[in-house]
Amino acid sequence: MKKTNAIILLLLLSLMLVSFSYTNSNEHNLMVTRHDKDEAEFLKLAEKFEKYMCHVNLPGCEATIIADQWALTAAHCAIEIVNEFRDGRKHFVVINDIEIEVDKVIMHPSWTVRQDSDDNDIALLHLKQKPIGALQAKLYTDNDEVDKLIYMVGGGDKGNGLIGENGNDGKQRGATNRIERANEKWLFWTFDHPNTKTKYLTEFEGISGAGDSGGPAFILKDDKVYLAGISSGQDPKGGDDGLYGVEEFYTRVSKYIQWINDEITGNGAVSNAKFRIEPRPDAIDHRPKAINVDLSTLKQYVGEYEMQGTTVKIYTEKNGTKLYAFVPNQPPYELIPTGENVFSFRVLEGFTIEFKNLENGVFKELIAIQPDGTYKAVRK
């Protein structure tokens, strides 16, 4: 039913596939919303919950801050960090635009990958330091989730229920739904068409799907934010992903309260110690080493570059202080200055962009250097 982290990344000009080790059978992870609402409303809704979000810094994964140095996510996301630890690497998440090192991952000891879903798809991330300016979601402990209104947040692919998935622009969107049923480990809801006569239709109806795995389903109670579910999978019911009628399932947080509390307080079972993984003492920080650049020069790189019909858009954000590369239908990638007119990708090792041929204050060529070769694009 899902193929959550078998993520296809159209890297610049080459159509190269970058695959993660975890695969399954139903692509999940986008924020797809009802078609008859202004998109700005879904963007505004996400802003209300941004300070509770922990961006896992992997393509396709989110987490939620639940304590001073703890975040909760899906096990199928956390395993990617575990793999980095085993490869001798450190990992950093992003909270309020600040990178924070993860110094421990705690996988649920009963997590298993099945054909239809990830059973016990839940994991804890321990942060090396307390995030500044973040807010902590409370854990939903009651067993009355059915019929409750939930709020989802994610930065995955955008789209709506009529057309399904429709690319990625890197923006965080919020959506709502209403829990229709629950079992021991899962919460379920359906993406309802606005014309559907059902009590479960919500004003900002939506679902998550490619980019939001591990992300939250919040319940508001007495003006407090509670984490009720963790984005895990989706059943398209024989149709295409992201269309009206699909059913979504989230890990049910209320069923894991004791495990979460035991691990946070250090009272977890000793027999489960192998599921608490830390980076090796000699772990290496593989993040690109940024050099100082005059921010006023970033505008020289901005523009659209083309090769063989593929367009790479280079643009700035954060008041012109950060540079990004964007290819249609893929998430934006932040570029880190690592040499003279050379930039590395923040989250992808081995990929760089070099700008050449400066004329009249702008660069005319973009050279994409990646493991499978070197490619040139020309400014349009």
C-alpha cells in the first residue's frame, strides 16, 4: 500500500535516481487539499503549527517536538538516520531554520515492515540541544479519537483531490480531516469530495502523501495542541494517489504513551537496548562546509537554465540570503556556497553546481557535477 521512501529525485539535468534503502508498495507523503479552496488558506493554516515541527532533513520526512530534546516521527523515517549512524555519519534536523544534531534514535522494538503497512511505525529522536523558540506538542492520551477534527502539516508535494499530486514548491501547507475509525495501532480517515454528504467532510479537507511521512496529526483541546497521529501510509482504494476517496492511516499515538514516556525518562526495558542507536564516537559531519560570500552577489546566479528541455530555476529566499535550485515536480534544494561560484546541495552529498561565464552582471552557464557525470545548462 505504500512506497514511502522509494523517492525519485530528478537531480538537475540528468534524470538520475537517488533511492533510499527503505522501500514499500504505496507512495505516501504529500499534502493534497480540496480543490475548491484558495491555496493561501492552507499555507496560512500551516503557520499556526510551524513551531511544533521538526524537519528531519531527509527527503520525505517530518517529526514533531514533544519534549525539551525529543521529537517523535515514523520508524520508516528514523531508520534512514540509523543507517547514517552505521555508516559513520552524523545527522542534523532543522528546527526554526537552525540545524540541531541528533545524538540518539530509539526505534520501537516491534517495528516491522509488512506488505500493507509499517507495523508499530513510530520512533523517537533525541536532540543534542534544546531547540530555541520551539513549542512542544502534548501527547494525546485519551481513547476517544474517532470523530475528532485533526490538523495535518507538511511540506511535501502539493495538489488537490481532482488532479492528485502536482509537484513540490517547498512550502508548508496545513489541512484538516476527521478521524473516521481507529483500531489498536492506527487512526483512519478518508479524503472526501466537497460534494460528499458526510459528517466527516471538513472545511480545509486534505490528506498527507509524498514528503510528509512521520509528520503530525494534531488535535486541539482546551486551546492546547496534542499530537494524536504520525503519518504512516495511505490506501488509494484502487485509484491514483492523492485523489478523492483514498484512505489514510496514521500511527495512533495514544497506544504508545507508556513506551514513549519510558524511553524519555530512561526507564525503557534493558532487553530493547539494541533499538537505541547513537552515532559512533568517530562519526563525521558530512554537511557541506560553507564559505563566506557577499550576499549581494547571489542575484548573479538567479535565473532559469535549460538543457535538453529541462529547466533548472535558481532563486533566492529569506530576504535574498539563501540560494535554491528547483526542477519541476521535485522539492527545492538549498545550495551552500563551498567555493568560488561553486555550491553544494545541503541534503545531497556528491552533487554540486558551478556557475560560469559572467556577462553583464549575471552568469550564463550552470555546470551540474554529480556522481554519474557533468552536465551543462545555458541561461534561457
